[in-house]
Amino acid sequence: MVPSMPRPPIADRPQTSTERTRATRARQQAAGLPDREKVQRAIAKASTALSEAERQSLLAAVLDSVPADQREGFETATRAFLNLPQ
């Protein structure tokens, strides 16, 4: 008879993405950080008051802070977020 394998401790089991998300949100809330979705909505609302030139300037600043190999994806997402033409 083969002895059964002991169950791994909980800390050794991989977390699901839901568990990771909940843990991250709990850490952020404990640190007093605002909810990410609320911040994104506030930024989107505030960015509508900006002129297109100001939004282009903001896009350039974002792209300067991103590594070169990730700029294309960030540019697409940021353009959509700031309501700029693709």
C-alpha cells in the first residue's frame, strides 16, 4: 500500500487570481489608498476638462515614464483613457 501524500501547507498552495486580487485590495485599503476604479473614474472625469493639447502633453509624459518595450500598449490604452484619437 502506498502512503498518501501529505497535503501541502496552505502557504505552499498557489493563489488564484481572485485570491491575489482580494489580498491586494485589502492591503491597499489597510494602507489608506483609494480604490483604483474610483481613482480612474475621477481622472477620466477631470481629463474631460483638459484641452486636447493638454491631454497630448499628458500622454507624452506617461509614455516617457514607461519602458520602451511597453510603450505601444500603454499608448493605446492611455489614448483610449484620455479620449484621444488613435
